Amino acid sequence: MKKYFNVIVIFSVLACQQKSSKLEDLYDFPKSLKEVSGIISIQDSDLLACVEDSGNKNEIYLLNPKGKVERTIEIKGVDNNDWEDITKDTDGNLYIGDFGNNDNDRKDLAIYKVEKVDLLNSKVEPSSIIKFSYPEQKDFPPKKKELLYDVEGFLSFKDNFYLFTKNRSSNFDGTAYVYKVSNHSGNQKAEKVGEFITGSNYRNYAITSVAISPNQQKIAILTHSKIIVFENFKGDDFLSGKRTEIDLQHSSQKESICFIDNETVYIADEKVKHVGGKLYQFKMQNLSQN
């Protein structure tokens, strides 16, 4: 990905708006899973893997197509400080993002690798632990107007992870950073490789999850009410692609997105009071023609 720290992608110029009401309700999550923060499809299977965020167990839950927990996998030797997303590589290995950082004060950010072959076990240890920090962050926490180091969404592309930050600043303006972290064990400094503007309203434009299509030609960025899609990019320069903003016409505490095929995504939201706690399906058709 090209380094373009001073380049801001302005969606009002580059994006085309596609309104839709085709968000399909698939099922309610089990009552035991109230704070699903990450979902990913299991390769060569009809199962869906999900995790919950801070305050919950260090476990992966495998759900069948009816939304029932088929199997639970305990991730030994690590804590669930704030698991905010889960992704996979092209070989089907899973990665848990323990990088939730609401207060921007954490110094123990990590990504845990779970081998595909270990998904048949009830207890596993991560085969790799990737620890990282943000070189640009000098204060823990920064000033309230500079809370730019929370992450709730990431994706795996080739031999790297790409993390998209969630802006929690008091003067929210939609600024989001893209950081690259190498898929190798040990401590490393994340590399800032991009910056763009999501939108001006926190409720509609704070990033809660990110996913990449199976053919790796499209990325989807989730907020509570929208999907921002980048496609037709070159290499890993995701922000250089055509941007399309999809209004889901449905507002809830959406926390996770994953591709099922190149045109279909699953979306999960947390249950807040009596709202949410569901898995939805959305089909993106012919975005490049809009």
C-alpha cells in the first residue's frame, strides 16, 4: 500500500450512494452470546466462528446455519482483554484481534493465530502471538480530542494485517487510520499506511468491523448503519479503489461483518436492551455499475 499520510479521501466527491432495505434477518444469536464482536466463516465448512469482546470468555464459538453453538473452543494462555474482531487467511487459519482500546491507554495490543487444524479441538493455544504498538501514539491516553487508536476491525491480506481505527475523539470528524502489521510472531511497530474520512457523524461513521471478499478484490467497512465498500484497488492500496457507501436503512449496534461469497456479507449486532443480538445477510450487487 502506498504511503499517503497527507491524502484524505473525501467520500462526498468519490463515493456513490446506494440506499437499500435488503438487510435480511437470518436468526437470533443464542441468549448466551449477547456481545458478539467478530464473525468469520470457517473455510470448507458451513460453520460460522464468532467471539465476544471485553468482559467475556477467551473462547471461539462455532455456530451452525441455524444459529446454534456447535462447538466451543477455549483459547488457552491468553486473556480476552478486548477481542474486537476475527478474520482468516487464505489457508483458513483464524486470527483474533485483541486490540479494543476504548480509552486509548492499552500497551498490550495483540493478534492471536489459531490453526485451521485446531478448530476440531475444545482447547487450543495460539500458534502465534503478534504484539504491536502505534509509533504515532505518544501519550496513554492522549487528549480527548486525539483518541485515534482504538481498533474494532481488521483483515488479512497476503502476509500482513490491515487495521482500521475507530475514531473516539471528542471532536469526531470521521478521520480513520489504516495500519499494517506483519503476520509474524513477536513485537513490532504498526506501520501507518493510510488515512481517510468516513463521515462527520459518529453514530453513522465510526468503524466497527472490516472484511475482505474471498477473491480479495473488495473490502467492506461496517458502521452502525452503513457499509463503505472499496473495490478495484491495486495491490493493497485499498483506499485507491472506487468507494461506494451503502445506507442499510437499519440502525443498531452493529459490530461485525464478514464475506460469505464475493457478493454476500453477514452482519452481526450486539443485543442492547431488546434490540439486536441478530445475524443478518446483505447482498451487494453490481456496485461497480452504480
